[in-house]
Amino acid sequence: MTNNKTSPENRCPWCGSDPLYVAYHDTEWGVPERDSRALWEKLILDGFQAGLSWITILRKRDAFRAAFAGFDPATVARFTEADVVRLLADPGIVRHRGKIEGAVASARAFERIEAREGFANWLWRYVDGQPLQPRPQGPANIPTQTPLSLRISKDLRAEGFTFCGPTIVYAFLQATGLVNDHLVTCPAHGRVAAMGR
């Protein structure tokens, strides 16, 4: 994205003033993502966020990428118990056995969907290939989950994914641009909306 700085007084308030969070808001959050691997990485990181703040995960993202082989699903799908033990000893990531094992199971689920129809295609068909544009006026207008996130969550679980409840899925949809939830007063809203057209 070019010219991607957002005026602080109009920026969505959730990112506060932390430079890392502000950069994430201004350059990544809400940008329509159509790469299967990148979508899978974000979904896995959102699963690791459960019970934590996103800024915690964002600060650890590079360590996660190193620990999970650059989030290459084919590699992660073949992780063994030895890899799980290795990851549980890695202080750079969130050391939660269930989430680590869930990431491995989700890599295997990703591979099945990717081989069948493409993970990006599978996800984007829920919005007919075009980002939803709710045009929220303020933070109170933004839900934490929707019937769509509930449906996708249910379907992801049926495919073998874990840590993908409807709230996690809605945060994922917002972050990857399937839903443009930048406030209408935020300059990023218009930029992101234009990318979806």
C-alpha cells in the first residue's frame, strides 16, 4: 500500500499509540488477503491469541514464524511430538500445548482444503469473493461475532481446525479484509474499501 499513514486523531482507536500496533493498523489490518498461506498463518496466530491481546502475538510474530517454519503448512503438518516438545520450550512464542497441537492439526486440515479447492477460494466464497463493507460509525457498532463468523467457525471445525471459535473467526475476517471494519472516519476505511473493488 502506498500513502498508508493514517491521521492519529481519526485512526480506529483499538490500536492506541504503540508504534508496532499503529503500523499494523495502517498497513495490514483489513487489507484483503487472497494468499492461502498468508490466510492460514493469520488464522493460526489468531488462535494463539485466544485469552491474550493481539499486541502480545504481534510482538512475538517473528518468533512464531521462525518456530513454525515460516508458517509453511506442508512442513507444520508433518510436525511430530518432538516438534511439539521443542515448541513448548521456545520462550519466544506462546507455549500452550493445545494451541501448538492445534496448529499442527490445522496445517493438515489446510492441506486437505488447499488440495481440494484452494484455502483462499474456500474462505472467500463465504463473501462471494468481495469484502463485506459494514461502514461502522464507532467502536460500539462493531460486533465481536456474527452469523457469518459462526458459520465459518463451524465449517472450519468440521474440516479439522481448532481454536477457531466465532469470535476468533470474526477477528480473522476483519484482519484479512473479508470484512472492512475500519471506522468510516478512519482514512484506512476508504483505502481498504478501494482495494476490495
